[in-house]
Amino acid sequence: MTNFLALNIQSTLELIVFALVSKWYIAPRLATKDLYDALIPLLFIHALRFLPVTLLVKGQVSSEIPQYVSNEIAYGDLVSSILAIVSILFLKFRISGAIATAWIFNIFGALDIINAFRVGIGAKLYDYPLGFNWYILNFYTPLLIVSHFMIFSMLIKKPLHNN
């Protein structure tokens, strides 16, 4: 089995599992909350997106990974993490522009994942020793994708109430 195939099998199965858990258990609970309170738990998932900064730490991944690949993925996720944390604070304290901040985060974060896939696949990142980052790819990234879809869905469909 190739590394690419193994990663795709793992990531696809994780995506299915997270989608089912979200649909059956998480979405129904969040549906009982107002938009501000429903978005916060989903944003906390993204608050940890600074984890791929390990791509920049010597000895954590192969030194043969092209630097531009590590930089694009690590810094894109770092910015996404910061935007998620800012959005959480805006939503929690009902700061003016909180929903706009959540939109900005979600658009940037989703585009960052698309860019990371583009750069990572183009550089065949899956063929390099990735250490812990392998688990980020096959476990955490599918969770990020599902939560992005949930956030988009809520921002589009859920009525805004200030309870």
C-alpha cells in the first residue's frame, strides 16, 4: 500500500466518522442554542490549528520537506488558529461584529485547508517522514473539514438570536 493510499483511506474513514457523529450527536445539541453559543464549540476545534507549526521545528519532520511547503501549511494554520480564538472571544462576549468575524475565520480557514491540500499533494508531502503531523493529516484535518461545513451551515441557515 502506498503512503498516499494509506493516508486517503485513513482520512476518508475519519471524515465519515466525524460527519456521522456531528450529524447524529453534535448538530442536534447545537441546534438548541443561539448562533453565538452554537458556533463557539466548533471554533474551539480550530483554536488548536497552531499544531502544524511543528512542521517548522527541526527534527520533528524530514529536513527534505521543501521549506515553502512547511511555511505555507504552518503559517496558514497559525493564522487560522488566531482567527478562531478571536472569533470565540467576539462571540462569547457578544462583541459587535462577532458574526462577521466568524465568517472571516471560516472563509480564511476553509481556503487555508484547500491551499494546504494543494501544496501538500503537489509536494508529495505524504512520502516524507512527518512524525506527529501524519496524525494531524488523517485525524485532525477531517475534523476541521466537518466543522467548517457545520459553521458554514449555521452561518447561512441559523437565525440570529441574542439570548
